[in-house]
Amino acid sequence: MSFILYLIVGGIIGWLAGLILGRDVPGGIIGNIIAGIVGAWLGGLIFGDFGPDLAGIAIIPALIGAIILVFVLSLILRAVRKK
């Protein structure tokens, strides 16, 4: 059950990162889940584990990490599409 909650929290974090930046995460729901989980990992590496914790994910660093990930991913995709 905790794995399903982990996926749900990751999806919500990825979705929020896309909303904050005003950019869609490629891949729809699966892309949001991946962006949220990878963003949580990235945010944990950069900022550590602080703030509220839900399903083993520190929410604030995860959201910041997901925003960074979505921003970098959108820049890369934009550069690839121009070629």
C-alpha cells in the first residue's frame, strides 16, 4: 500500500511542478509520476530532507527538485524540436 501512496504523491508533485512552471510534462500521468519521483530524489540530494514528509517523500525539496527537473527537461525538448 505504501508503494501506491508513493506513486500517488510522486504524481501530484510532478503535476504541481508542471502547473507552477506552466509547462506540460511529456508522458501524461506516467511522466508526472516519474518527474515527481526523480524530482524528489534530486531535491533530496540538493536540499536534504526538511519540511513535511508524506509516504517517505519530503514535500518541499521534492517539489523544488521536480520544478528544476521539469524546467531542464523543457529546455532540452525545446532545443531538440528546433533542429
